[in-house]
Amino acid sequence: RFDKIKAEAGVQNDVDLNVDQLKLLCAEYKKVFEEHNQQFPSDPQEQQRDCVKAVFGSWFSPRAIKYREINSIKNLIGTAANVQMMVFGNMGPTSGTGVAFSRNPSTGVNKLYGEYLINAQGEDVVAGIRTPEPITRMAEVLPEAYKKFVENIDKLEKHFKDMQDVEFTVENGKLWMLQCRSGKRTGPAAIRIAIDLHHDGICPKDEAILRVEPNHVKQLLHPNFTPEALASKEYQEGVFAKGLAGGPGAAVGKLVFSTKKAEELKEKGESVVLVRVNTSPEDVGGMWAAAGILTSKGGKTSHAAVVARGWGKPCVCGASALDVYEADEVMEVKATGERFKA
């Protein structure tokens, strides 16, 4: 419904819709409730209760169960809901939102790594709806907020003694830190980060070693293109689209456009590449089954990139030279019109 309204308005970004078009969008969303014989609640307390119920209910959703199976998460009684006041990154040119890592999660280099969007909400970055800007450019647009953010992320890393994954919002020039956690990383990055944390005096040696998981070591054996192969004429002439490096390694497989298909072919022993406009938590089963992941939208901190990196799966995000038609199971190269079918 949202995409239809944007298409009719002739805009690509959510923020380009005017007031009347947004009112139309709200009316369309209310129709979703009516289609299920319900009315959208106007009472804020009722809205909040429904949101909390949705969080608790999500624990038993198929995607959540699948995620716990994949990551061997057992013996937990449930989840928790955190209720807090909102801040808004879509208040204009002095507002924005972003996600950043205190170190590069792909290589382990001790350099701030992340992305941000001006005049946007956090979901726009994480869900890959819009392709964001590198976090370093924020220093030019919102210098005071960027300076404070760098100070904060340095304090967080030293406090938790690990590389941090941080989400933030800037509302009318003021920085708000939303959450932090230990960041997912590739195998090579995990080893480098552990060594550097110890050498920098942030983490004792025994703790640093525990930051490297068995799966991280396994990732070091994953196939990669050699520098010679990347420089070869055959490779250069064969490239029809480029994107952002979301996850490490190289992958070959049949194109699939749905989680269900990816899981079905995986069961038959076939290698597949999952192609989506952008991924969401509902896709974790297909992402796990796929040898590689390709999205036409999203950046290095999108859902596809973060999950793929944590699992050590090859992933290319934001390949904007491609149009992906998931329902038709077709991928098209914009420049040439060449089409690839499942």
C-alpha cells in the first residue's frame, strides 16, 4: 500500500510525500484493521497494551522459533518489552538516525563503521528501505552530534570491553543514544578485534580469547575470490551489477526469491542465492538456507548485512542496478533489460 501511494505520487523516498498523501496512507493502513473486522484503537493506552502484547507474541512466531533453532538458543522462558518515549529523526534537515559499529565488523579494523540517514527513522536504515550515507559524512552535516556520538561509542566500548553495535537518533540537532550491544562480526574480524582489544589494554587476554567463537574460526576456511580472479578480464566483463559488501566470501547457486523456496531447495541438497528487495526477520530461515544473499536496497548495516555477517555468509546489499520482482521471481538489470528468472 505504501509503495503504491509513493508510485502514484511519483516519489521514491517516504519523506517526499506531502501531508495529503500521508493522510491517505493512514486511511489505507486503517483499512487493514477493517479488513479483519477491527477498528484501529484511538486510545493511547490501548495502543501501548497492544504493542506490548505483540512483542510477547513475537516470541512464538515461526521466524523467532527458527532463529533460536539456528543459533542454538535454548531454555529461555520468553522475551521482555521495554517501553520508552520516542525521539524522532524525521523532523527535518537537522534530524536523522543511524547505526554504527565501534570497529569494522567485516575486517576488524579499529575505525568507526556505520551509516546514517538525514530526516529518517531507524527502521529506514535497519530494514534497508533507503540506502544510507557513510557515518563519517555525518561530521559535515551534524558536526556537534557526530562529535558527541564518537565520544559515547568510545566510552561504551571501553565499558563493555568489546566491539559495540550502536543505534542512535538525532532530533533537531540533539543526539540520543537508543541502544548498544556487542556487535556481530566475521571470523577474520573477530580474531583481529580480540588481539587489538588486548593490545590496546581494553580487555584481558583470557576475556579477549573468549570473544572468538568456533564458528569464527570455521569462517576462515570459506571460499573467496583471489585478487588475480577479481582483476581478470573474464571477471570484469562478467560483472553486471555492484553493491555494498554486506557479508564475506563468495557464493554460487540458483536464484530464489522466497524463504520457502530457499529452504525447499536446500533440503534437496541444492545451492541457492536468495534475492530480495530487502530482507526482514521473516527471511531468517531462507537466509540460513542460502549460500549467499543479494538485495537491491539497503546498506552495510541493514538487516541482510548484519545477519549475514554474523553467520559468515556472503551478502551483497544495495545493488541498485537491479530491479527485483519478488512475486514474479524475476531479477532485471536496469541498464540492459536482461532478466534472470528463478
